Amino acid sequence: MPPRPRSALLAQFDVDGPGRPQQAILDELRRVVLSGAAPPGTAIPVGEVADLFGVSRIPIREALKTLIGEGLVDHRQNGGYTVARLTAAELREMYLVRETLETASLTAAVAHATAADHAAARASHERLEQAVAENDPVAYHRESRVFHTALTTPSRMYRLLHMLESAWNITEPVQPMVHVTADHRAVLHADHGRMLDSFLARDVRGLLAATEVHNRRLDSAIETLPVDTGLLNREDIQFG
């Protein structure tokens, strides 16, 4: 029997020594899943991960249990653990949640934003410009989240922001902005420019209108993601 292929996940870990604390193991597992370096469906071999961290399988399983609760890991009976894979319908649902929570925060964000918040939003937008100019979809995906976070964080609505972070995390392994077309990214980035202008001008009505247009375009872009490449799960497969 040929040897089992090594999980792509293992090469992504940053382990500085054996016997790391439980929280550090959880944080590193979460970081790797959210990085998109191990796509949805990637196997998470408990024994090999435990060996890598220099611990028993117990803390690895405990960490994976937490990530299952966060929607980042799937577990199948007798099938092991994998990076969670959403169906197309679930991905659309999570984008609706994200958009609803983000919109709810923006009025307060405009009112409470400081000069430092404005500077952070400008800097993030500049990095998005660079990613578009260099046609770097991975950087664009990463900086798109940073940009949206820069617009919502000044709301100081911390419970809402925590829910928004959790909803965004669930979609992160898919790396949607990596897989949409360059034309879609360019159009979405033009929306970002209008959102930034309204945010800096403290124009709540303009920001909400620009965000609504952006969200509808984003929904349309998400509809174009492939459903037959393993990126998304088939609607008839259930995990538990």
C-alpha cells in the first residue's frame, strides 16, 4: 500500500519548540486555518500534528473541538478532521451575516472615528491599491478584510465586532477574493474608494449607500465561485 500523502497543513505551522501550552496550540491551529494556506477539505492528522507540537493527542483534539465550535473545522465519524468546507448556500448565508453586522456598525464608526482611525483606513486602502496594481489576489483578499475592519472598529461596539469577526473567520478558509476574477476585484475596489471617501467625510448616508452597492456586487461575485473544484462542499454532504 502506498504511503498516505502528508497533509498540506503540516508545512504551515510555526512551531518554535515542543510542549507548547494549550492556548498556543489553539492559536496556531486557528492561524493556519484562517491563513488560507490549507484550503477547505484539507486533512488535519491528529497524530502528526501532535508530534509536530511535541504533545499528546489530547490537547490537539481539545483545540480541534474548539475550532469545530467556531465553524473552522469539520469532523466526520471515522473520517477524521478537516478544514471546514462550506456549501455555496452556507457561504452566501455567512456573507449576509457579515454584511448585516458591518452595516449595523458603520453609523457609530463614523461618529466615533479619530484621526488615527482615518489614517488606518487610508493606509489600508493604499495597500489595496498596491495589490490591485500588482494583480496580487492573495494580498487583495488579506487587505480587503483589514480595510473593512478599519471602517467598523471605530464603532467601539465590541460585542457586535466580535460576532462580525467570528462570521468573517468562517468564510476565510475559502479565500473568496482570491478566486473571483480580476475584473470583479477592480469593481469591488472602486466601491472601496467611495466607502473610504464617505468615511473620511463623516458622511453616514453616503457610506451606507456605498456599502449597500458594494455588498450587492460582492454577493454577485460570490455567486461566480466554482462549485465543482472542491473549494465548496456539495449541498448533499453533511458533517457531524
